[in-house]
Amino acid sequence: MNYIAVREVEVVVIGAGQAGLAAAFHLRRSGYRPDADFVVLDHSPQPGGAWQFRWPTLTYDKVHGMHALPGMALTDADPRRPSAEVIGGYFAAYEQRFGLRVHRPVSVTAVRDARDGRLLVETSQGRYAARAVINATGTWDRPFWPRFPGQEGFRGRQLHSAQYRGPAEFRGARVVVVGGGTSAVQQLIEIAPVAAATTWVTRRPPVFRSGPFGADEGRAAVALVEERVRQGLPPRSVVSVTGLPMTEAVRQAQESGVLARLPLFARVTPDAVAWDDGRTVEADVLLYATGFRAAVDHLAPLRLREAGGGIRLAGTRVVRDPRVHLVGYGPSASTIGANRAGRAAVREIRQLLTGAPPAPPAPGGSPRPAAGVRGAGVPDPRPADDRAGRGTGYAAGAAAVSPTGTRLSSHARSWA
């Protein structure tokens, strides 16, 4: 292939959310130079991944889990601040601290086989020839809209939860919320006090989790999602197999009747939703909190999908093309899962590019550079205090809220 006007790099990371930044960190830690050996491309206008698009009334104390990025803790986050501001600021500080040099806004339109062992990454800002691609594009750009008979004739407003900006716009309206995930519950609880009436409908009865959710429970949940991915089936979100967390706000909403659930309606009329048994509920607004699908259309030229409709993975590696790794996909679509996936992807890519076997993990969980391969003897990019475990991380606000642990991200949702 003629590489005139094509920039050559070792690795292209597509996406700069949690998974993409974690992968970039581990690439740099392994000795790959940002903006030289690897590039990070992000189509969002600013740092923050999908979090920057979350509604303003989703304050940080309502987030169901945000695990810190590797190498820099998030501390002192004001629980009353919008999560978009807290996490956006944290991601921005992270990019700067480790010099990741994220290119934005850059849209990746296609990834193709260059037929010389490389992958050709076509973008809105030019083309890249890479030996490997880490895809970390998440799901935010592909909201799932269910289809119902009569939907096109509805005279009220229809919107997806991705378009939700707060409860004020629903004042005095009759609102039907469709979907059984975390966003459906959070938005319903916000809307109910100002709406004329709310109705909650779900495809399946919701399951609320009131007991502890520790490491064993987390591993079991991830294993269920992972099995589908191994079979080449479209992934379910991790949250879909864990149940909904029972918070005090949820408990109060249940007691007040806000979370009284109805089964999914059969059709939409001009002014209502209707069931086959003759029941109808009049509505001004249909709010679809029906989740998202993986944003991987740009990978279509590589023909990665299996007959079952999904992309089969071995860990993070695509079985049909070992040059491509998916992070933040399926079992790694949680903030702690994204961190681990980024590390695992880099370990395998180093093996692919150098021919060296993966090195044993370092004490902090990241692979040690193997002797004789890229990264050997390269200084750890983290400040000395962080390497010694003494770093204070990124101080986000006045109230001490440490987002550590294994809780699941509230933006990993499914249509339920």
C-alpha cells in the first residue's frame, strides 16, 4: 500500500472514555510514546467520555459506581456537583497528567484491512496505518429505540433517555417511561414530583438488589455476560444481570407507588399507549430508557460479526482478527471492567507486535515490560508518589467522596 498522506503508528486507540484512557495509560507504561507510537482518537468535543453528555441533575452522589482510572485516584468529589462536571474534569486532568495527547474531535469512519498486515483507520482528520487497533467506542452513540405499532402517529413527544436533560421539561405532563434499567428508575424518580402523572412499563419484571454486592457477585455477573461474547452473541450489559441497586430513593419511590410497574404495552395510539386486554394510559410524553448498543459500525469492513450477530472475543481480542481488541464491550462495560480490559488488551498487543510472551503482572496489576522488547527499562509514567501508593490523585471538590470499589457504572444499561 502507498502510505503517502497516511500516518503510520503502532496502535490506534479509538475512544477516550474510561476504557480508552486505561488502554492509553498501559500503552505508555509499556514504553509506547503518545502521538508517536500510538494515537488516541476521540470524536467527543471534550474530555469525559459518555459522562459529559449525562443530564445535569445526575449529581455525583447518584452515580452507581465510578472506579478510578489506573495511576490516579479521584478524591474529594463534591456529591452535589453534576457527574458530567466531576468526571469530565477528572478525565481532563488524567489526560494532561500522563500526556496522552488525545486528538479531538475526530470521527473514525471506517477501519479496513490494508492487505499488508496493517489496518487502515479512516477518520475525519486523515488516515492512519496501524499494526493494531484498540476499540473503546462504548455505546452512547447508539441509543436503542424500540418500535411499536402506531408509534409514528403519536401526537405527543417521544425521546430517548440519552436526550433527557432534567425533570423541568416534563412539568404538568403525563409521562410514560419505557425500560427497566438504572436510567429509567433515576429519571422516573426525578420526573414524578413535577409531572401530572407517570407510568412505568418494562418488558420484564424489574429485580432490585438489596444485599451486598461484592467481588464474588461481580465476577459471577461478568461471567454471564462474558459467555455470550465468547459465543459470538450480542452482549448484554453487566447491569442487566446484576439487578437494580436498592437505594433509599428507590425505596421511597416504591412506597409512594412511583415504581409500580406495568407490563409492556402492545401499541401506541395518537394520545395513549394501549394493551391487548383493552387497557389504555393517556400520555403526552413517551420516554424510552431502553439502553444502547455497541457503537462498532466503523469496524464493519473487517467483517468481525458472527452468525449470532455479535463479535466473538477471547478476552479482549477479536477472534476473527487478533489485531483488533474491544475494550468497554460486553463484560468490560463497567468502569472497573474497562480498566482491566485496557491492561489486558495492551498485554496481548505487546505480544502480537513483538513476538514476546506476555510478562507476569507487576505488583500494581499491570504487565512488566519484558526484556528485549519495547518498554524494557522505560520509566513508569506515573509520578513517584503514585508509584509508591502515596499519590493524592485528582481532587475534584470539597466533600470527600472516594469512588473506589467494584460497583458498576450507571451508564451500562440494557433494554428491559
